[in-house]
Amino acid sequence: MSTMPDSAPRRSDFPTCKAIYCILPDDGTDKRVLVELRKKKGIVRAGSLTCRGIGALAEVKTKGGKLPEPDLAKQLCVICSEAQADQIFDFIFWFANIDKPVRGSMWQQPVMGCTPYELPADIPDEETGA
Amino acid sequence: MSEIIFLTDVAVITCIVDKERTDAVLLAARDVGARGAIVHTTQGWGTRERLGVWGVAVETEKDVINFMVSSDQQDLIFEAIYQAADLNAPGRGFMFITPVDRAATYVPEAVRQQLHVNTE
């Protein structure tokens, strides 16, 4: 069953949401978070992006005042309903160990409207293949 | 389980510039107190293609730079980046600030104790 309205969509059909962004180390945490969000919270409006992370800019001293070498990082973006946002934020924080050093950071932003999204039903499960 | 310390009064500055200006932007932001940045590369076109010297279609790589900054610092950092990226010149790029509801990251134990936050 589709989550899209039958008639021509209007802006008001798409409720305000929250966007949660996480900067995570490039160690596979982003994929694990995405899998857990889908399985445990039903979140599929999410994805991750490879970035160059330049942390602690102000503290690093380098020759000639140049920038420190960047680290590879992942930027995770999760869209969820306003009602879910606090719970999802906390879930990601503890799952990704954001409270530990060098584990990244995260923030939550308002989204004025977001279309629904659903995955095709016939995609085999990545682990079981079923 | 310890508590999450939520940071409020935070904003995200997003700046889209040509790749060769990225380092200048990062250095300028650092000089006025930015603590970190995330950069990713994107490739594509703007609203006009024929901006090159020869008037030919230019496909260029841009960097998208995100800074999470405190609200107190946002204007200062925004202005510094604007100058460094030379954004008042046509075709150089653009930037924007978006509000943040809350943020969280690692907070050292000493700071948690100062804030009297549960550390267990």
C-alpha cells in the first residue's frame, strides 16, 4: 500500500519532520546504525555520505599555519517524524557511542516538510537473503 | 547509564564553494574560533552553465562545508567565511545558516562534573 496521497499532492500533505545529522568515524558505524534504525524503528528515510572531517581546527598547530590532515568520516542523515525525533536521537547517541571520545557528534534540525518514502517490498534481506 | 548533555544555542553554517577555496574558508573559520568542519565534494551545475572564461558549459567540482557553531559565534564565523570565500563576487558560491534544535557530542568527565551531570 502506498503512503502517497492519491490526488495531486499539496504542501500540507507533507508534515513537518526532524532531520538528525551525525558525524561518525569511518568504521562501519553508519551502516550498523542504518540497519538498526530500519529493523528496530522502521526508519528508511536515512542515508550516509562520505566526508572529510577536520576536527578540533582551533587546537591543531601545523607548520606554516596549514590545516591538519583530514580524517575520513561519515555523515549520516536521518529524517523522522517530530514525535519520534527525541527517541531516535537518543537511540543513535547510545548506539553509536557518541558519548565516547572521537566518536563524532550529532545534531537535530527542523524540517518544514518531507515526502513519505518506502522501499520496495521484494528486496531480499541483506543478512538472510530471504 | 549517564545522561546526554544536550547542547543548545547551536547553528549549522553550510558553505558551497569551489574546491580551491575550501582551505581558505577552513583557515578563516579556524582563525575566528570554529572548532571543526565536515567537507564533502559534489559535482554538478548551478542555474547557469555558461560561466566559464570561454563561455562553454562548465562542470565543476564544488565542496560543501558544514560547520556546527555556537549561536554566539555564528555571525562572526559567517562573515569571516564570506570574506575568505569571496562570496560577493558572482559565481563564487553561497552559504546559509540553519537552526539546530539540539546537539550532542562527547563531553569530558571534568566538564560533566562541573555541570553536576550524572556520570554513572
